[in-house]
Amino acid sequence: MNKSLSYPLLLSTALLSASVFAKVAPTWEVGELSHSTGYTVAADSQTSRQFGLVKHSNTCGADELYLSWTSSSPDVWSLAGKTVTMDANFDGVSISLPLKVVAIKPGTGNSHEIIMGHVFANSELLNLMTHSDAVNVLIPATDAMSQHLDAGNDRFSMQGFNEAREQALSRCHNMSSLASN
């Protein structure tokens, strides 16, 4: 192979590989979630954690917080119906989120997915979400339930939140009109 041709070829191959593996932008997903319309984003880490909101049919104007976390605790079932207080930091603005455990789903091995919600976002929280780049969520060690959840914190991008919320609202209205027919 001609040397003058091989260097540009190697460089373009390296750039192409980097662009394929680069995380260009997080993707908010809009779709069915527990017979409602959910819009969620995956954590920046390689975990299966998700953050988002849910719109229920016929109450499309309201947004219920949604957080899925993992647990490897053998006592995971003791979390059912309990409230877990998570700390959330939206670009420097910290708030506490008292979320109720609404579902526990078996995962792989001894891991379980914990679904938390039952708290509706008010206009101030929605405004904060709209104007933030990301939210960092963590379980304070002082919360009694923290011993049953996998430790750590996770970052969730808020980029694309506004578009996802608009799509979720549209989907919710469509689902509501189908249900009333």
C-alpha cells in the first residue's frame, strides 16, 4: 500500500470509529409505561437506572415522577410500599424527592429493579427540569431504606426533556381519546 495513502486512511478510520462509539446525545424515550405514557432517560452510567415522568390517561396535564433503581439486597421485598428519600441536584439546585416504592421486578441473578413514584411534579420542579442540563440522583446513607438499594449516585441528562414532554403529552391525549371511544 502506498504510504501517502495509508496515513489518511488510518486517520479517517480512527475518526469514524470514535464517532460511532461517541455518545452524541442521550435519548429520552416516550412510550407505554404501566398502561400510561412514560418519558424516561437512561442513566449516564452503564446501569439500568432510569429517570423520568409518567402521564396517566385522562389526567394528561399532570406529571408523576418515575425512578428505577437496582437492588441486590436479599431483603428487597421489605421495600414494597415504603418511601425512599432520594436527593436530586439539578445543576446546583438540590431538592429531596420522597418517592414511594410502587413495584419490584426480578432482574438477573439476585438483582431486582425497584420502581419508585407517586409524587407529582409541581410547576417549579418542571421549570427546574426544563432549564437544567442534568440531574444527579443519589440515595443519602441517612435514609433507612438506603441499605436495601444499590449504593451510588447517577447522572441523568435533561437534554431533550422538553421535546419528550411534548411528545408524551400528545401521546397521552391520543390514548385518552381512544379510551373514551
